[in-house]
Amino acid sequence: MSVSAIAPGAPVVEVTDLHKSFGSNHVLRGLDATIHQGEVVCVIGPSGSGKSTFLRCINLLEQPTSGSIKVDGEEVTDPDCDIDAIRRNMGMVFQQFNLFPHLSVLENCTIAQTTVLKRSKDQARAMARENLEKVGLSEKEEAFPAQLSGGQQQRVAIARALSMDPKLMLFDEPTSALDPELVGDVLSVMRRLASEGMTMFVVTHEMAFARDVADRVIFMDAGVIVEEGVPEQVIGTPTEERTKVFLQRVLDPTHVEAGAEDVAYAKRHVGEVAAVDERHPGTHGRYSGGAGLG
Amino acid sequence: MSTTTEAAPKKKLSPRRRAQRIRWIQYALLVVVAVAIALAADWQQIKEVFFRPDMIKATFTEGLPNAFKNTLVYTAGAFVIGLLLGTVLALMRLSSIGPYRWLSTMWIEFFRGLPAIVVFIAFGLLPLAFEGLVIPYDPYGTVWVALGLVASAYMAETIRAGIQAVPKGQIEAARSLGMPAGAATRKIILPQAFRVVTPPLTNEVILLVKDSSLVYVLGLSASGYELTKYGRDLANSNANLTPLVIAGFCYLAITLPLSILVRRMEARQKKER
């Protein structure tokens, strides 16, 4: 599906032995990961597994407790590093959109360009319009965020991030706050972005999206990376017990308990993931919501 | 009012009927009281004391416009000083630098804890205590600074609450776009914070209008009189309350529209949310 799957480029982000504690709560317990140029990496895992914290550490919205994060070879935890300059190259999309409510859609997309990149108003507007068109919201540029649906707001948020010409896009559960019927629009924008070769790091619950779009899937649980690999392997034929249990719960939420026979069921079931959508359209709720799009 | 059943032997009133009857009784009582007061009052005397026609005329011609203007100018200047200083204090209060926080907390607690009139008396004595001290734009400068200091303490707390009401995701979004902390505060946080605090800040203006009546203790010359001092002096020298009543109406002419404005803004914000 993804063009970048063929040959991963140079490393854009290199994370080594990353730890993060909130007080006595040890959330990240030694993560190692690399994101290459043009690669789409999806992070899945149960809530509370630390996947959002992991993502937020990469652009230093959370200060790591220890470990190293290199972006384009530069150590972001180094006090000498210009974090604002690094963030300019790294777009971020939030679960709650976080559009600026006092600014119009167009201004949301231009304000950082004019204040940070010192682009002229005209340049910034042209760039913003180009990206708003990309997310299919050209006609909404005069609107204010409160007048838009959640899905539209999230697409504006993507356009806002893209307007900074980032090398890398971070997505923190971009569809988790959306009504199920609005998820598809956002996912199809992300699919298109991936197909254009954007380097993407996506924390998500959308298994169908991860399976179809990701070059690599990371499964996290309890602050560690449990399993990592191509989607067919991690989602299709996971080897770790924790991955199997999680996937079973996600893909068949109505199934009650994970006893011994259930694990066997899970094994059978996740093997069928690729075919699931065609056979039971809709029965898996939002987790298959984006499968038919893009 | 209660659910007693003592009226049960008779025809039992439904709760709605009973509430209706109680309402009518209250209306009737109010009418009786109003009529009694109207009959008992000495209208001639009231008119002489509060609304004497020649005093009304004298009040208007002798310097009411100037006093009215002074009240407005004092309030406006103090508001500007209070707003600027209050914003700085609010940002200091939320700063990560400890001494800034302590300083602004001390300032805020000091000026909020003192009666405004004590601050004004102290300001009136400053030129005596520090010989040669001149505050420019006399008398406006002194009034603006004295009133503005008091206002800044109250406004700082209002603005701080407004800043804290802006969701954390806003600063995160701004920073994630590469905006430095200062630019994010100026362009993203403060505009939203001020939108939240416009109604409470307008209420501060109303309080300021009223507090401006205390600045007479600064010892102003006649041309610097505001509404209260002007009305009071005139009332004193004529042993008649009419000038004060007019001064009072002047205050209402300023504060009532502001109150209505605040209510409108609050209603609109509620709708937007």
C-alpha cells in the first residue's frame, strides 16, 4: 500500500533507552525505536501503556526522565538544542485537535508561519490554502473552529501542521475523540499523506489503518515495546502473549474473558484480520471504520 | 407551603391552585404596602430635600459636566494602568521563576487587603513625605497611579484566572508549531484569556467608577473634583441633598449600561460554549 515500504531512508528519529516517570509512576521503561525517512510507524497498545507519552517525548512536550532522543542527529534532551527549531520540522496532531478557537481556519494555518518562519502574509496564505485543499476544506477557510465538526477540526489541525512544511508528522490518537462516522474522513487524509511519502509516527486504536498503512507496527504495554515488526506480523501473526490478548480484545470487544481457550480463539481470529472487514462489515465497530476508505 | 393535609375536610386544592392563590395574596400585600407608603409620605418635603428645582439647576450649571468628565477620566486612566500592571502581575504570578511569583503575590495581597481609602490617603501625603516629588499630569497622574495600583491587584487575579482557563492543549499546540513561549503567550494564550475575562473586567470598571469617589482624600483642587466631592460640597453648603441625588444618578448613568453590557456578554459566552 505504502510507497515508502520499499526502501526505508535515513533515520529521522532515534530513541535510545527512553525512560519517563511522573512522580513515582514509571510510565516509560526503556524504549528503543527508530523512525526512518518516509516511513509510517503505528504504535498500538492498551490505554495506559505509555504510547501517548512516548510520542509526546519526541517533540519534548514531555521531558524524558532519562535516555536519548535524536531528531535528524540532534539530541533534543540536550539543553543546548533549540527545541523550537526542531519542533518546526515536526508537525503534531492532537487527540483533542487543539485548534486556536479565537482564529479563523485560515489564520490557524498561517499564524505559526508568519510568527515563526517569518513568511509574508501572502506566502503563508498560499501555503495554508494549498494544505486546506489537501484536506478537503478549502471552502471553510473563513470559518471558526467552533463552527466545524470534530472531523473537520481534525483535518484543519492536520493542514495547520502541514503548513509548516514538516519533515515528520506525529499523530496522537487523532481519531479517538471523533464520532465514529467522522473517523473515515480523517483517516483518508492520513492515508493520502502516507502515500505521498510523509514520515509519520501514529499512536492509534485504528487497527485497520495500522494494518493497511503502516510500514511498521509497534505494540506497547506497561511502558515497554513488547513486539515490533511489519503489520502482517504484529497484527496478523503476533508471537507475544500480551499482543494476542490485546488484539483479541480490540478486534472482538464483545468477547468476554481471555481464558486458555479464548487465546486459541484469538489466535485463530487475528489470523483472519485481513479478511474481517469484507466478511463482517460493521460488526467490529470503529476499528474497521476506515478500512474501506482511501 | 408544606404538604399538610389539614385542609382535607374541605375541598382539597391542587398544589398548582394553592401556589396560584399564594401568589395572588403576595401581590395584594405589595399593593397595600405601596399605597400605605404613598399616603403616609410627605411628598412636598421629599421634593424639597431631594429634588429642589433651583438646586437641580445650580448643580448642572456650576460644574457638573466637569465633575462628570473627571470621574470618567480618572476611571479610564486607572483602568489602563490597572490592566497593564495587572497583566504583568498575572504573568508573574504564573511564572516559573519563584521571586516573580512571590513579588506579585505580595503586591496583590497587599493592595487587595488594604482599604482603598488608606492607599489614597498615603498617596495624598507622598509629596509631603518626599519633598520635591512630582507626579506628572497633576491632578490626573496622582489619581491614575493611586487608583490604578489598587485596580491592578484585583485585575491581576481576574486575568490570572482567565489565563488558567485556557486549556493546556492550546499552549502545547502553539509550542508544537515551534512558537517560542513568549509568542505563544502573546498570540494564543492572552487573546483567549482576555475573551474569557472581558465580563469580569467590565465589572472591575464598575467598581473603579465607584472607587473613584474616594480620591477626594488626595486633596484635589476644585477643578479636579469628581462627582461625589462636587455633589457633597454643594449639598453641604446648601443644606440640601439634591446635588448628591444628581451625582448618584450620574453614577448610575455610567454603571447601569456597563452592567447591561456585562450581562449581554455573559449570555453570549454561554451560548458560544
